[in-house]
Amino acid sequence: MKIIIPKKEFRQALNNVMKTVATRSTLPILNNIYLKCRQNAFSVFTTNLECYTEMTVSATIEDGGEITLPARLLLDVINAISAAGSEHVILESQDGKNARVHAGTYNYQLKGIEASEYQEYLPQFNFSFGLSIQGSVLRSMINMARSAVSTDESKPSLTGARAELSGGIFRLVATDSRRLVMTSCKVECEQGHDCHFLIPGKALNDVFGLIGDGQTISIQLNDAANIVSFQVDDLKFYSRLLDGEFPDYRAVIPENPPINITAGTGALKDALEGILPIARENGHIVKIFLQQNQLILEAASSETGLARIELPCQKTGADLEISFNARFLLDALNTICAERVLLGFGKSLTPCLIRPEGDSQDFLWVVMPIRPA
């Protein structure tokens, strides 16, 4: 085995696949990166058995073969080699167990494990159908959804996001039972393949870090293996799906709330940030008073004092007094790019509906209120 690899591309590929190296596995082989070259294709691959990442790198292959090398060590070596003057790295192995990695005057002999031990962990998935989506759109959707993913392992179905494909609309929904976010967009897909599945929150974070705004992402599903794949250019990321039933989220989305206000998104964010120094001393609780064309925020703490901020708004419906976790409201507002935001209310113990002004279908938040003490 002997290959000549562009140093920059090799380092990028290693950084990408490091996300799915097994760090606590009892299987030493999964601490390694699987490297394979056939004809004009050189691939690097890692898995922790929950997620898999594979990336293909252009290289000059003088002699094909395969080997596995310690993942962290190999990345450290390639980072060190970056100081060498050569633009390429040469990787050689005579026996499939040990490798020589060199560039310029930098020369390393690395001990590996035969690739045959890795074979059973390589993905062998056939995907029945898929969809295509722009990278910028998917990144935006993931960024919104992951804000509401639960970290409570006792409720595993909430530790990810529900993905839905229906009538050419792709949707992500996440909730931790105290707030909910739903975001959707039109996508290119085969007709008649409506479905839904649960993507783990960790996988969402990994995908968010792997894709770029100017790329087109292919998402494919394998129902039988309970696997979803994300593919862009020469990168493939696979994740096992979560089991369990996601709650009936539509039942908690308020329909036609009787009280509505419209306010400047930036002004409301600034006001909530301004209330936090006092609110954080009392569980981030902020009390909201809705009066005629005025929104009043109050936070109180027996230790630090009182904060009160008034904002102009446009209001329809009755006056209302209601309390929320200020951080949850800020999380919602931080995902809204529109200049103005619409908040819909019912009673003091019913959830608040938050969405960009003029956009009621593609994106919304639901935040549960806090019961007064």
C-alpha cells in the first residue's frame, strides 16, 4: 500500500471523521481510523456504532490496500506534518499492520491493526428513498431544532428531533416538554414516500458541523436498519435512529390565540437580556404584563432586587399577566431573523406561540408558562 495525499485535504478529512471515533468502547479497533484505497479512491472511515462517518479524498494511489491506525495519533501526526514544506503526505504499509507516514524531513512509523478486524463494522445499508435540501436551509433548521432537544435520558424519545416528510414538505420538531420548536421547508423528493423518524440530538450536532451553506445535502432513510444518512459531496454521515414514540406535538400548538402582540425582535431580545441580571437569581422567571400597546417585563429577587422594563407593542385582545423562563424566550428569539415577532397568548397557564411576523407555517415556537408561586 502506497498513496500520496494532499496534506490539506487529508487533515480536513481526518477532522471530519474524528466526530464518530469511539472514545469509550471496549473494542480497541474502534479507536482507530479505517483507511482504504482502491484504484483512484482513498477513503477514511470511523464509527462508534451509533454514528458512522466516511470521507473520500483525491489521492495518487501507487499501490492499493487498507489498514487501520489510531485515530487521535494519526491526526496529531498530520497536524505536526503541516509544518513540513511538502504539500503532500505519503502513506505506506507493507504488511497491513504498520504504516510509514512521511512528508519532507518528517518521518513516522505507526503501529496499526489489520483492516480485516474492522470489516464487520463497515456500513452495508441500502436506502429506499431520499430527499435533497440546501445546506443553508438544513443548517438553519437544525440550529432551531437542537435548541429544544431534551438532555433527559429518562425520556429517550425527546433526546432528538422528529423528522417528517409529507407531501414534499420536510419538517423538524423538537421538545423538552417545556418548549417546542417546529420548522419546515419544501424539498425535492420522490412522490409517495411520506415518513417520520427520530434523529438523535448528538447526530444533529454532528451534521450541523459537517455541512456548509453552499452545498446540497442528500438525506436517505433505511427503515429496516433504522438508519438515516446525510451525504454531501465526498462525505457520508450515518446515524442510528431513536426508538420510541414522539408525543403528539400538534396538540400543544395553540390555534388562533385570542391575545396577540407584535414587537420588534431586537428590542424584545434586548429587554430580556436586560432583565436577566435579576431574573437569574430567581430561576430566570420573568413576569410579563400585556397592556394596551405596552409590554412590561418584571423580575424580582429577594437577594438582589427588582427590574422592570417597558416596551411598545401592537396588541389585540385582553390584558394579561403571565410568567415565563426568560432563557426559553431568548432561545426562541435568537433563532428568529425577522425584524418583528408575533406572540400569541391565551390564559395565564396556557402556552405562548412565537413566530416571525408574516410567517405562520414554516417556523414556530411554543413556550410553556410558569405557574405563579
